[in-house]
Amino acid sequence: LLYRLLWLLASFAFIWLVTLIPSIVFSNIPALKSLPIVPLVVLLLSSFSLIWGAAYIYVLYRKLVDDGSGPV
């Protein structure tokens, strides 16, 4: 169970790094300085992470509940 939660956190960290670092680099371009690129990217990543994380944990919970093994 903890390995799956750590996998979720690791995948979120990877997605955030791959997406956020280029947006920070692009926001330093003089023609794009007036656009709020980084706050928009953070907002989208936060929304994505919240929805994906809730769905992942729900599916993990359903797999644990629907397991056919008896009590130990």
C-alpha cells in the first residue's frame, strides 16, 4: 500500500518537474514577461494532481475492499 502511495508521489514530482521547469524558463523570455505563465501552469498542475490523486486513491481503496481473501 505504501509503495503505491510513494509511486503516486514520485509520479507527481516527475510530472511537476517536467512541466514547471520549462514554463519557468519560457517565462523569462522578454516578449512573454507580461503573461502570467507560471501561475497558470501551477494552477493547472494542482487541479490535475488533485483529481488524479483522488481517483488513484479511490481505485486503490476499491482494490483493497474487493479483494477476495479472507480476514487474517
